[in-house]
Amino acid sequence: MKFLNKKVIIFDLDGTLIDSSPDLALAINYMLKSINKERFSLDEIHHWVGNGAETLVKRALSGSSEISANINEDEFKEALDIFLEFYAKNLAVATVTYPNVLSTLSKLKGHGYKLVIVTNKPFDFVEPILEKLQLKEYFEFYLGGDSLKEKKPHPAPLLYVYDKLKVSVDECVMIGDSKNDILASKACGMQSIGVTYGYNYGEHIKSYEPDVYFSDFSKIGEVLC
């Protein structure tokens, strides 16, 4: 399948361009230890990533992907503050780009596409990571989970992108690893590409019916160039 007449490519960040789960897990377990809670393995925490910092902390406090209704609000606020403070100082210690990301972004940029990031990660954390991993130069701009009133799976961030860049929805494609990315794209009628290696809560991305999906990031360059 070829994607025709596209001008803008919107990327998710965590689980799509970068594997940030080691650093997120380090920060979560630091927070849990600080408040005398049980810590968890990288694999367990990996399945909780993808809906932003607040949801990740609530899942950690619940010890499950299903957030408990019994979380104490004061404890949550304390835990969130501890997590954010620690993570801000350790954003890209073990975080890496996935295979073929840099070469494919370079190919897409050279082909004339405008590249944008729409992530549910807090906005202030995005730029330091992009700079550390030498990704910043590829992107026109980026939105964090707190940039607008709504975040993915709401379509608002995607609507913002194509309004800002003065293109139509048909001229954009969304690329991501989770249901939030695919549901957001479907909600505004945008085509999407899924990647299978990221953070989708143990579900296969094909369940949410992206237009195509790949396990190798370089395949994105093949269908768009």
C-alpha cells in the first residue's frame, strides 16, 4: 500500500520513535520506594506506559493497568510530584531510538514531508529527550499531553496540527504504537500507520485497524517515499 498526496506526518513519541520504558520504570520505582510501596519489574511497567504521567503513576499505585477506585488523592499528588521531579532529571539515561528511526526520519525529511510529534508525554519533557537523542532537527514542532485541553485518543491534537500547518486531513498521516494513536486518527478521518513493537497494553495494534502496520520502522519510508 502506498500513501499518496501526503504532506504532513504526525508521530507518537514513546513506543514509536523511542523506547523510554527503562527510564520511566526507574522513575516509577524510585517513587514507589519513596512512599514505601511495592516496586515492579520493567516488563510490568512497560505495559502501563502510553497515557501520560498521571495515568502511569495511578497505574503504579494500583499495581495494575486497571486503575483502582481507592487511590488516595493526597498520596497520588505526592507520588506524581516525586515521579516528575526524578524523571525530569533522568529523561534519557537509558532511553534510545528504535532501530531505523534516524535513517527513516532523514529520508522522510529529505522527501519534503513536514514532521510533527503528538505525544501524551508532558510537554516539558519532550525537547530535552529530542535534543539528547539528536531528533529535534527533524520536526516542525511538537505537542505534549498537556499542550491542549484534550489529548489522544481525542482528535483535538491532530486537528490542531493540520490547522496550524494549513493542510487538509487527507494530506496527513498518523503513526503510532498504541490504540490512542489509531483512535485519534479515526476520530478525525485521518489515515494511520501502526507499529507493533511499542506500548499497547499487551494488545496487537492490528486490533484497532490502522491502514497498515509494521514491525520495522524503515517500512514507513517505503510506503511514503
